[in-house]
Amino acid sequence: MKNIALTAILLFAHALFFAQEQTQDTIQIDPVEVTAARSSSPLKDLPITVALVSQRTILETQPPSATETLKYIPGVAIQNDGGITSTPIIRGLSRERAPILIDGNSFVGGRIRSYALIDPWQIERVEVIKGPASAFWGSDAVSGLVNVITRRAENGYGKDFKVGTSLYGGYQSVNSYSRGRLEVEGRGNGFDFLIGGGLRDADNTDTPGGEVPNSQFKSAYFDWNIGYSPSENHRLEFSGKYFKNDNVGFPGGLGAPGPPVRDRVFAPDEQTGYNFNYTGKNISNTIEEVGFNAYFKQQRLHIDQVTNVFFEDTMDINRRIDVSLDVDVDFGGFKAFTALRLAENSKLTVGADFLREHRFGTKRELVVDIFNPMGAQVNQVAPPPGQIQPDSDATFFGVFAVEEWKPSEVVDLLFALRFDNFKTEIEDEPFFIPEIADLYNEDNTSDNNTALTGNIGAKIHASDRSDFSINLANSFRAPDLFSKYNFADGVIPNPDLGPEKGVFYELGYAYDGSKFDIGLNFYQNFLNDLYVPVSVDFQGTPNVQNQAVGEARLTGWEYQLSYAIGKLSSVFWTGSYIRGKDRETDENLAFMPADQNIFGFQLRDNRNAFFGRVEGIFTSKQDRPAPTERETDGYSLFNISGGINLHEVWPKFPYSKLVLSVDNLTDKEYQSHVFRGTPGNQTRFFAPGRSINAQLIIKLGVAGK
């Protein structure tokens, strides 16, 4: 009944405002192009659902992390592991089933940390595909995909050489989070460059229920992007970065705030990356776009972890397990594509992707201190340090073709087909537990799988302002090296894992009026061979093992409405409904976001000198928990923000943007249903309390153009 009533309201609003569209003012906006279908395409013509987060939105909402840039997208929830470590849940699934790309390049080896290695000030825009994207990008994109496009300087072809600099600074009171970034950029004589670096430092997070221990973090990074354009439509680029997160804590235990069972810290988490890129556009009447990219990244992660084991029914420590782990990954690859205009109303994009991942076997140092009930240490166990599991490798290769066809002015069609081959293998030794080595034989130390995925979509332009869309797709997720070959934290590997598979459909409607906009989407995602943690007995103790035995159905609605007031201000309403079911047991899936609605008012004067935003976020009670979960109460949050573009007020002033905001205005105490503690711990911590935030950006020279 709720869904029927919502549809009726939307149709009534559509009819009400349709009659007004001829009499209201408009502002012409250039068509938005995205790379979701592998080459540049107008967003309005794509039948797949793509959400776009612009640089202006990022600068004016002050997200403390790259993940937070996505929080206003219907159907996306933020799964927080504490501090800066968080990932998005896209339409009910996260992490390995909703991967991240950076400039179109895959990020592997631990997506729990991937967003923490990006500063929001580095971002030009974020493209979010909602729904499977395996036919375009390959493995893992089961529920969606995030492509973070980083910033570069203005193209220097045909321009005089000029240089500029930018200074970014920000502060967040809830965790004394201070951050800054300095950039130098220039362009001219065919060259362009943007070189920058930054620092971030945060203490533990304050909540209305107390401080969240072990949620601190700090980082330092350096990045560069250097380009050369020998002609107007060709550009060569060399870019890279070094990023080091240090003292990154993970809250958890018997409840946070509260006495910790486990104290885990990344110290440090480093990433070094290099990227070479070529793009060419409008090369001939037939060749519209060509691209080639090769990249290589190293991740070096050191984990310090202390686990406290208590005597039964007491808070007296029985054992303290102090472990240090080195988890290192190298990966790299290439991607190439060309977009061909074989007919005026048709574009065919073909290409290939290659990725190789090398995961070094974890190195470990372990010390176990044993105490008696009086608190005195009675023994210490310290096995020899060393590598506790073998190296493993994964190789992915895929070829794809995407056809965008416009048979008439009313219809846009999209057809995509992709073939992938993925190989995994593990070396023979070392195994620090003989029983783990016994899991392997000559048939399962290596594996070779293939996948064929497709996408068929149509968008029908019922009028100049009204569109209907339908999208059908299948997806797959290749077995990750960790689940297949690695042992850690009571999870034993499963070398016989095969790929997960899914089938999906979506129906959409959009109305883009001069004053009133509507977006409405309904979807279902059916998943088979889903990895499910199954309890197993190992060495006489209970453990879990991922087994491909799950079947799931995810169903959801998303809606967004806005009404323009004047030319640059608006009121808005966005919301989402997501349900996930285990199709075998009819039980609810874990980490399903509660229903959420956001109402707000955005104010901006016609000169774009002053801007502000007032919003209320209303999240319902999650009373459909999974068997391993508990119910979570609903809550309401209120945020307010405002800013000034000083250069618009005083034209001779350099480009400067000042933003002030208050999040969680009423200091509401709440726990999000999708927040986590230490991985594997289902006791969730409180969310941040009231926070006063400030940001100042100053750009000089060509940077402030």
C-alpha cells in the first residue's frame, strides 16, 4: 500500500506541475556526459541508472571522507567501520559486490580501506552506477559501482603558459579533525600539470553516548598529474600518488563506547601508484574516441592488533593476544577502448581490460600473555615470526562491446556484451597450520573460470521532459583471493569457491521540468551461488568458511523530487526502500539499510555569492533484522550549512570559498543499522554527535579561473 500511495502522489504532482512548465524561467545547462558505459556518453540518453556527484557539491557539503560524498544518493548508505574507514552500500550490497574504480582503474586488496586513501579535495566528480555493471566493467559490480574521477589542470593546448596555486583547509569539531591541502597547477604551450599534497589528523570521535575509543587516524599524501597535448584532440598523461594513512583505529568490542575486546590499528597503510594514459577524441568521421591506460599500484599494510579474552562473566583478562600482521598487495593492468560512429545514430564502443593481482602471504608476529584471575601474568607464548600462508595470484582479462543506438528521436537503446576469463593460483608453501595445507590438492591450487555478461536497456522519451526506462542485466563476482586461499581471524579458506552470479531488472521514470523534477526507480536483483559464512569445525574449535550456497533477492524503490524556487534555489525530497531476503530460508539479509527520507531546502542567490542548505534526515526503525542482528531504532537528524564565494561579492578578491556547517544539530544519540565495529563483531557503535565544521579554499592565478 505504501508503494501504491507513493506512486499516486508522484503522478498527481506530475500532472499538477506539467501545466506550469510553459510559463516558468529556465537556465540552460550543458548536457552532462559520463563514462559509465566505457566511453563518454550523454547521461540523459543512458537507460542505466547513474548518479553524479559534482565537484561543487563536494566543496559545499564538506564531506570528511570520500565515502561521505555519496551519502545524498538515494539507494546508497554508508557502512562505517569507525574513524575514516567506511564503504558505501549500494542497493543493499557493499565491499566486494560494489567495487570502486579510481579514474576507471580497479582497486583491489582491501576495499574496506580504499575510500580512506582518497582526499575529497582531489575529486573532480564521482559517477555511481546503481545496478549491475559487469557487462561494462567486469567482475564484482553485482549491485553497483563507484568511479572516482580525480582532478587535473586545464588543458594547455593553444594557451599561454600560466601558473596558479590553491590552499584548502578544514576543521571538524566532533573529532578535532584538521586537514589541509596545497596545490600548484599550470598550463600552456601544450602542457598542463597539477601537483599537490596534504595532511589529515583526527582524534577519537565524540558521540552523545561517549567517546568512541580507537577511532583516530592521520595521513599524509603527495600526488601529481602531468599532461601534454600535441594537438587539440590528443592528450598524454602521467600521474601518480603516494598516500600514507597512519594510526588508523577500528572501534569494536563489547560495545563502543565501552571496554574493547579488540584494539586494531593500521600503522601504517601505504599506497604508491603510477598511471599512464592516452586519450584521443574526434579523430575521424568514424573514430569518435580512443583511450589507453596502464597502471601499477603497491599497497603495504601493517596491522597491530590486541585482543583481550576475559574470564567468563567477568571483566578480568584471561589472555591478551598481541599480533602484528603485514598484508601486502601489488596489482596493475591496462585498459583500452575505441568508440566508433558506424552510423549517425549509432555508436559502438569496443575494448579490453587486463588486471593482475599478487597478494603476498601474510607475515605475522604473535605474543600471547596469559593471566590468572588475580590479574598476574603466569605465562607467555611467542611462536617464531614469519610468513604464515603462501603468496597467491589472480589474473583477469576481459573484452567488451557496447552499442548505443538511437533508432528514432523517441527511443535510445543500449546493448552490452562482455566476456571475462579469470585465473587464480596459490603457491605450494608455507602453511603454518598443516590442516590448512591439507585443504589443497593438485586440482584446487589453481582455477580458471569464464563469465559472459550482458546488458539490454531502453529509454523512451515520452516528451521533451518525460522519460521511461527499462534495464535488464546479469552480473558475476569472481572468487577473491582472500576467501579462496587465506586464513585469518577464525575464517578458513575455501579453494573450491566458484563465481557468484546475478540477474537484475529495473524500471525507471524521470520528469525534468523547468521547475519540478521527479525521479522514480524500482528494481529487483536475484543472486545465486552467493558466498555465505558457514560454521565449520576446525582443529576442534568453531570457525567459519565462505561457501557458495546462498541465494538472495533484493527489492528496492528510489525516488527524488525537487522544486525550483527562483533560478538557483530549490526544495527537495529523496528517499529509498530496500529489502533483502535469503531465498532458501526466507530470512532477512544482514546489513540492509533502513528506509530513509531526506527533506531539505537549498538557497543560492542569483550571483552565486551566497549559498545555504537546511535538511532533515529521517531513518525508520529497522525491525527486519537478519538472524545474527538485532533491531535498530529509527532516528531523525538535522543539518544546516552556509557559505560565501568571496570573489563573487568582491570581484577583485581572489577565488575564495568559505563554508560553515553544523551536522547533527540536536546532538542526537543513534546507531545506524549498517554501522560495524571491528570486522566480525556485530556490536555497533554510536554515530558522531553534534559537529561544527569549517572549510576555506583560496585559489590564486590560473587555479582560480
